[in-house]
Amino acid sequence: MAAKTNHSACAVVHSQRVVSRSVQAKKFGVEVGMRRRQAQALCPDIEISSFQPDRDRRAFNTVVRAVGEIVPLIEVSEPGVIVFAARGPSRYFGGDAPMAEKLMRALRASIMADSQFGVGIADGRLAAHISAHISAQTQTPFLVEPEKTKPWLAGQSVRVLSEFAGIDREIISLLERLGLNLLQDVCKLGESVLAGRFGELGVELHRLARGDEQHPLAVVAPPPEQLCSRAFEEPIVDRQTLLNNVQTMADELGRYFAEQGAICVRLILVFVSETGERCERLWYRPHGLTAASIVESAKWQIESWQIKAPISGLQLIADEVRTDTARQLKLWGGATQSDETAAQAVGRLTELLGSNSVQVAKWQGGRDLQDAYQFVSVLHSQVAHSEQITTQAKKLSVQSPPQPKFWRGSLPTPSPSVVFADPPEVQVVDKNQNLLRVSARHELSAEPAYLLKGEARHKIVSWAGPWPVEEKWWDIARSRRLVRLQLVVEKNATPSVGAGGNSVGSAGLVDPAGSVGSAGSVGPVAESSEVRAMLVALEHGQWSIVAIYG
């Protein structure tokens, strides 16, 4: 079952890529994985929304509760998609069609009138996901007859692998250029041929095209009862304390399956309240549920339950266990004692200060050094990292060694060692003490000769640039225009003549490792160690030190 909000064309964008889009947007040709600019070119009136998982989960909880009243055990792996085994509910309601109609009526009564949702039934996850999206377009249930799922799936476009199975869009584009436009074309090519070209990813492509489920089940003895069940003598009211218990049990469960050479891909998480109420939900990850993903799932389940009674019991039930095929680590890779100690420290800090108290830097792209990275919660970062490991491994198997991420219009490498949150103001002048200006064609009024900081004057021995930035020129309120220069200046300053402005300290400015390549430099870089490299910018007529190199 899949749900989309609003009949208008809208899309959710993360890192300038479309991660989800409405049915109406699909009619304009907007696809998952497409760049934001390309999506806006196809549909100028499209509504763009930022990627906020917490917001999506809260909004989707209404759908989860509505379906949970009809189907006893549902699987919610991501906001927007619900998966459940249809055999039991179908028998209860008298068939697949009556059950699907029952779900449609319940959803129409519980969510907004203009919301789009669909119910699809088929043999296999991929086929059910595709049929649910077809149902969202027609607003009627879409059923694939039993034993006919594979022939129906064979006629689907290979693009469904990108949208519903997480295959890289570039791989799908390559398949289309090779003439493999339908899933049946991929099947006809043969698994060995695909494996020879794409490696492990080729085997995965052939499996998805056939409509087969992933990995055979593993025969593993169930874990001890104390690992997956816990009754609290004193019912727990605090949510963070409850999540800490989930974390402990998840770590023990993960270690147990690791010793058995297996992974748990589907887990039933059960909460029991002091009043006897139970909340059960099925969680699925095709590459295995890590401790971090279990904790994140438990957090979402608690938020959606909306019960105020204390929790007296907790259960983690491994519903599906598979053989761990593992992945190749680096020669000196893997977790160390330092990693475990750091994880324990982070867990303790988040317990005391909150889930958003510990943050890490995450690359998001941008021409401005201050916008290239953002701080995100370390818990969310761990979950995202665990879910992206397999995707990254697949990309590495068919591509050359990874290259550094590059944003068009950004500065060349190496990156500065220190970036100022509040750039200190300076003056960059020519040999006649005239303030350096930049024309509309990004041409310097003269060659830079001196950098003035308060009462001190530093001679510029080499420079590179300028590198202009012009952003959002179509929006007067958000438009921005600046020019950047890389400078190598002498540390020893001489008193400046007629220099104004505030004094700027040089704390943190260290000797550069080498020269900075320059476009039109003012002579060779001094061989002395008494030089420093920095990045300056001109914006609104004012020069400032943006960053330093070291």
C-alpha cells in the first residue's frame, strides 16, 4: 500500500535530488533521483518540500493507525509505504478484492479528502509496490492475480527498479542505453552475463527482474528468552529510558545473530502497557536490522501509539532470519574498542541531554564554505549510514574508485583548515593603496598588493582567482553575489598608512604546506616559512577573511 498527499504536483528533495514525488508530478515526467532543476524544468509549478523524516512520520501515522485497525500486523519501513501479508486478512474478509475495498473505505474516512493513496496486492514486494502506485493513480484497488505476478512484472519498465528497489538511476540509464527497456529484457540477458558486467549488483538486478525474494531463509536457533523479552518491575514512563532498554536488547540480539552467522531482516517489536494494551508492528530491512535502526523504529512506533500509560513489557521477536553474506571490509577496517567506547559515550550524552544534543558534520553541497556542511544528529547519521552501506558497495562494484564530491562553482582543492563563522573584515589594496574592486565581468581593478588588517599591512606575495559566485539571481530577497580570492601574504606586518577598520587577530593562521596555484600571480611565492595562506571574499563592497589554509 502506498500513499501520496495532495493532488497537485509536488516533490520531496534531499541534496538537490528528488527522493519522492506525487502521482501528478509523475505525469509531467518527474522521476525519483532526478535533479531538482530538471524536475522544475519539466513542471514549473511543482511544489518543492525539504526532506524531513520526522515530519513525514508524524503525517503518515494517521494512515498507519487506520490500516492497523483492519490488519493485525503491518510493516512500516518508511513513511508512505505499508506492507503486510494479505493471506490471513484476505480469508477473513472473503477474498483479496473485498479486503482491498475495505482498506480503501477506511482510508477515505480517516485522512484528508484530497490525499492520494493506493492499495495493491501481488506476490512479492516489488510487484505489490508497483501495483499500489498504479492504484493511487486510478483511485481503485489494483490486484495481480495469484501465480501471474512474474509474467505481469516482466512487462514493466526497468525504471521501476530505481523508484521502488533503490537501484542507482545511472545504472538504469545504462541498461536503457544497452536496449534493456523492460524487466523481461533483463531476464533474457542471463544472470551470468549481468554478473560479469556488474558483479554482485548484476545478480541483484536479475533477481529483481524475475520477481524473486532476496536470500533464502536461514535455520538458526531462536535467541534466549532474556535477549528478546523484558518485563519491568517498575513501569517506565520516560521515553528515553525505554529507548535505552531497546538499545541494550538490540545490541544483545545483534551480537547473538552475528555469532550464528545470520542477520535479522524482519522484526516484530511489541510494547505492553501497564493497563494491558499492546502495540505490535513489523519492521523490515532487506540488508539486516542494526541496533541503530531498531532504536529508530522503536522511537517511531512509540510516537505513533500515542498512549500515556507506563510501559511494563518489551519484546523483540525475530520474524525472519537470513544467512549473513557479509561485505568486504578494508584491510584495516572494522569496529575497534575506541569505536565502541565512543558509541557508549554518545549514547550516554544523548540520554542526558536529548537525541539532538550530539551532532556531526554532514556534507550537503554548496559553493559557500559555510553551506557545504550541516550538523545533524549523530543518531540519525548512524541510521542513514547503516542503510546506505549496501548501496555504496554496489556503486563501488561497477564504478572506478570514488572521487571527492565536487560542487560546480566551488573552490578547487585543497580545502581550508579553518572557516570563520563571522568573517573578520579587512581591506585588499593595490600598490597605490587603492581598494581593490571587481567589475561586472569579474575583472580585478588592479593586481592585489597588500592586505590591511587594522593598523597592520601585510604584503601579498601570491594570489589566485577571482572565483565569482552568483546565486538565486531570480529572487531579489535571496540573491547573492560575491567574489573570492586566494592569497599568500607575509606574516611580518608593517604599519599601514591611512588604514582603517577593526584589528583582526591571526589566531589559528599557520604556515601553509605549499604554494597556492595562481591565475595571474604577482611573482613567485616566498621560500620563507613566514607566510600564511587565506581565502578572502568581496561582498557588498567589503573584503573579509573567509577561511585560512594550514
